Amino acid sequence: MLIDWFTVAAQTVNFLILVALLKRFLYGPILSAMDRREQRLVDSFAEAESKLGEAHQLEERYRGLLQELEEARGVRLRQLEEDVEEQRRKLIAIAKEEASEVRQAWATTIRAERAAFFTELKKRVGGEMLKIARKSLGDLANAELEQLMVARFNERLVQLDSDEREKVALAACDSGVLVRSPFALPEGLRQHLADGVRHALGQSVALHYQDHAEMPLGIELTVGGLKLSWGVDSYFEQLEQDVAALYDGQAMISSQERP
Amino acid sequence: MEITPDIFIYWQWHGLKINATIAITWLNMLLLVLGAWLVTRRMRSNGRLSRGQNLLEVLVSGMEQQIHDMGLAPPREFLPFLGSLFVFVLFSNLLTVIPGYMAPTGSLSTTTALALCVFLSVPLWGIQRRGLAGYLRMYIEPSAFMLPFNIMGEVSRTLALAVRLFGNIMSGSMIAGILLSIAPLFFPVLMQLLGLIVGVIQAYIFAVLAAVYIAAGAQMEQQRETGAES
């Protein structure tokens, strides 16, 4: 007999015991471990998803902040540029003003120098011309310069208008006539001059003589508030104007070279 | 020539006895439970898994998947029974490579016991799922005329289940023994290898057929559930 029924019964019991034991020691622990791991994976994924969401939110937030920062920076930059431009304009205006002041001061200095120069020039040229004229007149015409000057002055007196002559005569009666010249007139010339004046005014007047070395070459009559003169001074006027034009030209060139 | 380990009796008292089949079954049970306990006592659900745990997880999850594919739901309800069938038969068959080992599955008593368990489990799950009336109605469908045939089918498939496993395992040992007497070199080794393959296949077939029978017993209920779901 191939089937032993006792063995069959025993094996049935054995198998059921094995099922119980394996359920206790094999399937239960293994399945629960698998479930735990699966649950933990699910949890991890959920956590990762949530972290990812948070990270996205944070990223959005910081992106927004960054944009705001960029905008604020742009505004500040524009403000700064405007400030700098304003400051530059101010500085340029100040510099221009200063330059103008310097230029004015320089022009003033130039003018003062020019005036001083002309004064000095007049003196020297007068002196030199006197010497030359005196010498040349003495050498060529054998006449003294003073005589010529007095003669010339007398001619001018004669050429005066009648109104002017009356005014001069009226004034000369009260206080006399002051005669100024750069050199002391010799007695002969004084007489000659007195004659000329008497002839011109039609009456005899008292003449007072003064000599001023710094005076330009010529003769000057002062009667009360009136003044009558003849000399090289008038010739110097043209020379002065020419030199002044020269100086102005130089000053213009210098100001163009130094903006 | 012994064709069953039942005949080796180690201890006997009146009707009670301990033969090789029972003793070797106990040994198998001990090894299985001890192995499972050794692995599962240091279970980890995180970090690196031990090799044993990995192996057992692959085995258990594979069986669970197979049961699920058979249409048995939930698979964990059937896993201890069907899984134990597979593991016990597989372990018994694989140990035949050890010289002197006699597989308990080579005993018709053992295979009959296992087939009886399947035979009893089918109506148990059927009644649990469909109720007693529902289960019994299955025998008179499609008509009451089919009742004897259904009963015969139920019995014969249990017999077939028992004999198929016994025949395959026993024949492996028989063929090895016969070949050993006529061609002592090489051939027995090849037949042993063949026996291993046959053992694995038979374990799979036994468990799958058991699952199919149980599924057939609970099928109507499942169909109704599926219909209700859809």
C-alpha cells in the first residue's frame, strides 16, 4: 500500500503547522518590512514633493526680490547720473565765472600797464623829440626851437574866433595869464609871447611863467577856467591810439589762446 | 528498491509511528523556520538589506505577484497557504541533491496530505466568499444533472494533484536508481540535474494548480465583485 493514512494525517498536521510557523516567521515580518519601506518611500516622495514646492515658492519670492532690487538700483543710478550732471554744470559755471574774473583782472592789469607805458612814452618821446627838434632846428634853420614854438603859438592865438578871444581877454583882466612850458622861456621869447598875446587880445595882460619838465613839448596858456595849448601832445594822441590798437589786438589773441 | 520513504520506520507505538517521511518533514520544517527566523530577526526596513532578507523579499513578493496574477484577491490572504505549499515542495525537492536524502514529496502519503489540504481549502474559501448555499449551488450548475460529474471532477483533480507530484519526484529517484545500475558514470549526475529542474517545476505546478482550484471555487464571487466595480 503506497498510502499510509497515519502518515497522511501526520503530514497534514505538519503542513498546517508549517503554514502557521511560516506565517509567523516569514511572511509576516517580510511583508511588514516591505510595507514599511514602501510607506517610507511614499512619505519620502511626498516630503520631496513638498520640499520642491517650498523651493519653488522660495525661488519665486527671491526672483521677485531680485527684480525689485534691480529696479531700485536702476532708479538710484538714474538719480545719481542726474545729480552728477547737475554738479558738473555747477562746476563748469563756477569755472567759467572764475575764468572771466581772471580775464577781467588781466585786462585791467594790461590797461594799467598800457597807461603807465604811454605816460612814460610821452615823456621820453617828448624829451627825445625836443632834443632832436632843437638840434635839427638849430642845425638846419639856425633858429631856436623855442622861438619857432612861440611863433607858432602866436599864430594860433591870432587864428582864434572873436568870441573865444573875448572870453580869454575877459578872464585875463581879472587874474592874468599863466604860461606853462617844459622849459624856462628866455626873456626875449617872453617878450615875443607877451607881444603876441597883446596883439591877439587887443590889450596888455600880466603873464606868469611856470616851467614843468614833465610837461609834453609845447606851450599852454591858462586863463581862469580856460586853457589854450599847442605842442607835440596832439601828435602823440595818434601814436597813443595806434599803440592802444596794437595792445588790444595782443590782448584779444591771448584771450583766444587761453579759453 | 524502495519507492516511498514511508517504509523506514524509526519508532512505533501502537498505531503511532515515526517514519522517514515524517522525520524528514520535521527536518525540513525546522530548517525552513530556522532560516526564516535567522533572517527576519534582524529585519531592516531602511538602509542596506542583508542578502538573506533580499532573497526572502524577492521570493515572497514574487509569490504574492503570482497569486495576484491568478486572480486571487487580496493576495495576502492566500499567500501563507499557497506560499507554504510552494516553499515546502520546492525545498523538499531541491534537497534531493544531498546523497541519502529522501524527499518527503516522494511519498504518496505526503502528496496526498497536501492534495487533501488543497481539496479542503477550496470549499472553505468558496464558502467563505460565496456562502454555503452559493458554494453548493456551484455543483448543480449549469444543471442538477451535472452534480455527480462535478463531484467526480473535484475528487479526481485532487487525486491527480497528489499522484502527479508523487509520480514525478518518485520517478526521479527511480530513474536515478535504475540508471545507476546500468550506467554508473555521468548519467546519474545528469539525471540528478534533470531531477532538480523537475522538482522546481513540480513545486510551481503544484502551487499554481492549487491556486487555480481555489480561484475556481471563489470565481463566481469575484466575477460579481468585478462586475459591481465596473
